[in-house]
Amino acid sequence: MTGERPVVAGGLGGSPTRHVVVMGVSGAGKTTVARGIGDLTGLAFAEADEFHSEANVARMRSGVPLDDAARWPWLHALADWMAARGAEGVSTVLACSALKRSYRDVLRQGPPTVDFVHLDGPAEVIRERLSRRAGHYMPASLLESQLATLERGHPDEALLVLDVSLPPDELASAAVERLGLRTATSLGTG
């Protein structure tokens, strides 16, 4: 997937920064896997849900899916956050649905390069996970609208697709390995 890009020490010693977006529908495990990538690599983690406006959160909490007009300012804020961290020499990992190509294109407008990791798999697995999740404002009833909105990677997009059925620690490790990210322990072994 990204074999043409050299392995770099994300932002350390003048090296280019790396920016990873872990994407997929609600319940795919984006946050857990993105945190795992951050723990393994030292990349700064952010949860895209925390960038939503109060109006967006209220809308989703009431079971109404967001439309594109509600998403554009949110996506631009996420792209700006990655770009600002990159300008500081900080590499990032972001948990974000990024369901449509146009949404991913907005995120690509932030830092010079963005790698996408798509957690994909059977709807039944995701539906079952959502049924066990507590305390999240996104109701399981919106899964169908997210699945209908999801645009899987186009042939010209570099997306690393991982099977959502695997345990989160395996998914994080696979993403780190296949993206050629340096682990936090390897950074200190110069």
C-alpha cells in the first residue's frame, strides 16, 4: 500500500511527519485501533468525534444522520488539526469515519500525506459490537445509514483495508507494520 514511501521517524530529527486516519463505520473499532497505533508508535492521537459541534452531537444523539453540510466544517477542522501538528513536527493518528471519498479528500488537504486504514468487515460483527457499547452518543440505529454512505476505497486511493473481525491489538500491529511506521521502542535504538 505505501511501499513507495520511506520509513521515517515521524517528525523526529527533521524527518517528515506521518499522519494516519483509522476509518470505518461506527462500531468498527476505530478509536481502539487508533489508540493502539498511537501507543505503539508515539503518534499523537485524536478522536474525530470530539471535534463535532454540539449541534452535530445532538442531531446524532437523536438518531438523525449528519448530512454533508454538517460534516464539511468538521472535516476541515480535522484536516487543520493534522496540518498544525505536522507544522509542529508532530505525527498523528486520527480515529475518523471518513466514509466517503470526498471526506477523505478534505482530510488529505491538511498535511502533505495521509495514510488511511479502513477497518472493514461483516455488518453482523459491527452490529453486535454496537449492541454492547454503552455511553456513546451514536445510536446503533444509525449503522445502516453509515453502511449506505460508505464508499470503499477507489482504485486510485491508497487505503490499507484490515478485517474488523481481528482483535484490536492485532489490527494496530498490522497497521504499524504494513504502513512502515516506526515503533516507539525502535525510535530510541537509533
